[in-house]
Amino acid sequence: MKLSGVGVDIIENSRIKKMIKNKVFLKRVFSNYEILNSKKKTNKTSFFAKRFAAKEAFSKSLGSGFSNNLNFKDIIIKNDRSGKPFFYITKKIKSIIKKKFKTNKYNFFLSVSDEKNYSIAFVIFQK
């Protein structure tokens, strides 16, 4: 496999803190899974900010941004048992990748981090 795309995004946490008070924003950007999972978290701003940045970085790693019918809600971030974040690849994402890159074999690598004021995500797309 070779490196096919890289995406990075940084977000100011205060921006997300304001936006997550709006239920329309939450339902437009985050999956039901992510919204339910947030209820277990004490720092919801950090939880949502890292996911927002990860979704932006994901779209950038594909080289298309949010086009070709790709929406924020289509990109779902989960965590494995050790807490490491990963992208849950839906049928729609598979279809977009197959159409654009003509492959069914690929990997995504995700790293997220945050500080008091900012959250950042870095994504590598390999096919």
C-alpha cells in the first residue's frame, strides 16, 4: 500500500462549545452513535471538537473535502477497547472510495489531540 492522502484540521474548542448547544448542528454533523457515546463523557466540548476536526481531516485526506455527496454525518469515529480512535467505514464511504480511487483495499490512520483551547486531528489515507 502507498500513501494516497493526508488531512489535518484544527478547531478552536470555544467554537464547538457554542455550536453543540444547538441540537440541529449536533444531528447534522454527528451520528446517533457519537451523540449517544457523548453522554458518557464529562468533557463534551473536547469529545465533539476532536471528532469535528477528525471529520474535516478525513475529507481532506480523500482530496475532495465535503463533495461527491460526502457529509459530516457519514464519517463516524469510534474508539477501540484501548481508547484509540478509528473511522467506522460505512457503505457510503466504501462506495465513494471505490468510485474515486478504484479500489477496495485501503487503510485510514487517525490521531487526535486537544489542549484547553484547541483540538486537532491528523489522518493518513493509504491505498
